[in-house]
Amino acid sequence: MPRVFVQGSPADPYPRYAPEAARGAVRRITEVGEEVLHRPCRDVTEFGPDLAALIDDMFRTMYVADGAGLAANQVGVDLRLFVYDCPDDDGVRHVGHIVNPVLETPTTGRRLLDEGEGCLSVPGAVMDVPRPDRAVVRGQDRDGNAVVIEGTGYFARCLAHETDHTNGYVYLDRLSKRDKKDALRQMADRRDAVYARRAANAAAFSS
């Protein structure tokens, strides 16, 4: 079985970073509490160089932040779009982007996994969140072509998490009040260290 899938198609071999990142620039990542993260995003209706440049920037920003996925509202852009570079539980790497994503969670042959989940917009916090072990996301690519991406295990979690972002939800919204307070305490304790690591990554990525 191929070890890398790009936009759902096998792509062995593949570089360490998606080529988009070399063209992109690092953007500021929004944090929980900022309005753009807590409202549904607008559909993408214009496909062209501006959208392609945003995707490039999002890939670079995701890598600098050590992320597995990043939604457009996490860089302050109110559009339904996310990028990802994420392994599944079998170690297969999945790389790509999805515009106007719609999550389809299978109703049969699935189980919930209650496992650790973090978010670049909640820096430093990790909490157990129940998610289905399979997910299917339908949407478009940067040129407006239809795409269907299916994931299992950790990659399914990534697809669900990022689609949540485009609908105006962060993973804290899926926690109890007590667990949410715990996550925010973790963020307060670890935020400075996370930002220091991102700054070091940005410098190394540019060298």
C-alpha cells in the first residue's frame, strides 16, 4: 500500500513538506475567544490565484506550528477551507486541502474513539475528545473540482476537527465545563513555550 496520499491519490515518493509551503508565508494563528473562530465561515465562491496563495500560506503556517491540520479561520480568514498533513493509525500520510468541506460520518461500521486532541488555536492544551474512527469529507480543490477524502483513526479525527472549524466550532465546544476549564488552564501554563517553539521553527524553516 502507498505510504503517502495527496488529495486522496497515491503519491510515493513525496517530500517532507508539501511544495505549497515553499511558496507561502507564515500568518498569525488566531486563538480561542476570537470571533472568527466562533461563527460559521463563508463558502468559497471564487477560485483563482488568491485562493491558491492562501492555501500556500496555510501550509507553511501549519508546518511552523507543528500542526496536522489548519482551517482558514485559524489564520483569520472567514472562508470554508482547510489544509492537512496527517497520518492515519497505520502510519499512512495524508496531505491536501479541502474547500467547502462537508463531513459525512458513517452511521454503520464505526466506533467512537475517546483520544487526546489538541488545536493550534488552543496552544498547549490536549484533552480527550470522542470522535468516530471513520470520516468522509466531500468538497472541492483549489480549482473547484470535486474531491472526496476518507480517513480512519487519527486522520478521521483530523478531518472532523478541521470541518468543525469551518462550522464555527473549536474542540472545546465538545467538552464538559470542567474539562474546558482544564484545557484553558493548560493553555495558560504552556502558551509561552508553544509560541517560543513556533518562533524557532519559523526561523529554521526560512533558513
